[in-house]
Amino acid sequence: MNFTNSSGAVVTSFSKPDSDSVFGCYKLLDAPNDLVRGPISRTLCAGYNRTTLLTSAEQPYNVPSAFYQDPVTNQFAKAVHAQMIDGKAYAFAFDDVGNNESLVHDDSPTSAGIILDPFTGGNGGTPTPSPTPSRTPSASPTPSTSPSCTPGAAQLLSQGRPATASSNESGSSAALAVDGNTATRWSSQFADPQWLQVDLGASKSISRVSLNWEAAHARAYRIETSPDAVNWTTFASVTNGDGGIDTLTGSGTGRYVRMYATQRATAWGDSLWEFQVYGATPCTTPTGGTFTPTQRLLANGTLSGSAGPAGSLTVAAANGNHDGTPTNALTFTASGLTGAYTGGATAFDLAVDSGTGVGNGLQARISYDLTGDGTYDRIETYRYFPTDPVAGWEHYTQAQGLSAATGALGNLAGGRVRVEVWSAIGGTAGTLGVGNLSQVTLPFS
């Protein structure tokens, strides 16, 4: 195989790879850390393992439903991906082509483990579907009872705010660096300089900026603030960055904050898991009685601090693709809520099931109207949960990760919270457990 540039000159060539080269993504598919042969080899390796080279002339072909469809394929990778909640895994060397890899990041790990459900198949027969919940949904973590919003204290200002960048790799937009999810990232094209900026919505006092770099990081960059995204003032400078997590402190003011990278540390672009801006923001002191963080989803469409009897509601079939867009959704609301924001994140545990239906996924969106004025100040849409084709409750939790988030959280003062659940994909109706089967834990006290 010969690969040519726009002038027709051959830039690199590959001999027909053997199976060892394909499964190992090396030898005849060697991928040096350059800007020519390396990226081509990575793409070829992914295409061979996923067998998309047989079906599409455009590579990389990033349509997961088309992966591993030929009988001669990487059966190990196929099985591993099928068992993952979000379908993502590092099953071969370059499974990150098209962002199909799984990633785990923890700044201060204390333990690690894995839970394996019993395998079926072979001579074991077909399992008998359970007509009742397989286990009682576990309680979500209870947020701290002490308010984190202290006047003058540093607050996270950037999460969920509008973000833009000088360039993006496919599927790695600027918004992914401010979504609060360390499994998603922004990545730039392979050139200098590059920048990423966030709009805080109004002028803020900035005291700290935290950058969580992917392996492709900047060696030299500046953090800058601006009142208008035109005139910039340097907040901090780094000349010998080594990746990982950089925490930069200083004093600045501006509506816009950006990272301006002048030199990459690798042959790739600049890539950030998270870009977090902190600063002082006014706090409102809530009034009222004790706030109940854990709210149960009740059959009458309300959220309640008291658990009702176990029950279930039908979630209409998607009969199309409604990923990210509530369609025929079940809606649960609570109004008149007053509580202090703890600085934490939303948690939930929903009992869901699609019976024996194949290819179904249920999705949730949680919205916060902090003052009850009819405008939702924070909207969190979570990745849909692909249900299995075995009858019995499954647990859909916040661990599925955010698909999109807008706005920011603050104290609730007569506010309103809404939970929506709908079928994102699939042609079979789903079921949502209610009463003591499903709950959302709100980050307020």
C-alpha cells in the first residue's frame, strides 16, 4: 500500500501486514511519533482490528455500530467493547482512534477494583430472567452538610460555561474541557500556536486556574484574562510545562479566560481533560427549613424527600435517535426548594429495564431553576444507558457521565428541580422504577 500527498508523491508505504502486526499494531504497522507514517499506521491498525476497511473507503470510520461486523475480526476487542457501559475500551493498541478508548483519571487514588457479572453461554444454558429487581438501588453519596459558598472564597466559575478554541480535532470540542468530566477532552490540530477560552458570562475576579493535561500537552503557554475577548492581560506564564495537572495562582479580572499555547511538547496538538477557572463570586444566603438532598421519583410525577411504594412507569420507545433530546419523556419535579450549594455534583440511581429488547438506551436530564423564575440556570444531560436484553432492573447512575451541561449551580432560593427520563434509541418501550427504586441526590444542604 502506497500513500501519496496532494502532489502525488509517495510519502510512506506498507507491506501486507500479518496477523501479529495487526493485533499488536507494530512490526509491519509500525507507528513512529511523526506527522506522516504514525497517524496513517494508527488509522490502518484501527481499521484492520475493527474490519471497517472492508466496508468504508473513508478512514478512520468512526461509527461504532459498524465495528467488528465481519466474521474475521478482533473477537477479543468486540467482546470487551460489548461489555462496557458506554461501549468504550482500550482493547487494542490504537483503540483511541476516533475516541473509542476508555479512560480513568483520579488525582488521589486510594483503591481500585473491578466487578464482574456472571458470564453465560457455553454449556451453561440461558439464564432465567428475574421478574423482580436484582438488588435494591444503593444510596447515592450524601453531600457535605456545610455550605461551600463562603463570601470571598474561591468558587469554580468555568464549568458548563461557553467555550471556544483555535481548532479542534474531530469529536474533541472546546466544551469538553469545561464539562466537569475527566473522561472527555478538548484537543487541537497539530500546530502552534493554539488557544482555548471560556466565557464566564460577566466580569469575575480570578484567583486560580487548573489545567488537567492529556499526554499531548503544551510546553509553553500563558493564561490570559480579557473583558472583551480582544484585549488580553497575562495572568500567569509557563515556559517548561511537563503535563499532568498544573495549578496556577494569581490575581486577575475578566469575563474571558484563555489558555494560549505557544509551544507543544509532543508531535500532536494540545489537549486538556479539564480547564477550570476559580475566583470569588457573591453568595446569597438561603432561608427556610432543612433541605433534603435525596429526592425520590414518584409515580405522580413529583420528586419527594420521602420514599413512596415501589412501582414502575413505561418509557415510550424511541423509534429513532433522540440522543440528547427529551422526547415523550417522563418528567418529575420539585418546587419551592431552598438550600445552600455544597460545591458537589448531582448524583442519581435510576432503576431501568427494557425487558428482552435489543438496542435500547434510556437517557436522563436534570435541570435546576435556582430561583423559581421559570429559567433553568443549570441543565445536565447524561449519556444514555444501553440496557441489556435480559428482564430485570439495571442501575443507571451519574457514572455514565455527562453528555452536555450548560450554566452553573448556586444556592437554591425557592427554586425548582426537574428530572426527565426518555428513550434515546431503540424500538422497544422501557420501564423506569419509581418510589423507593429511583432517586436523585442534589448537591445542596
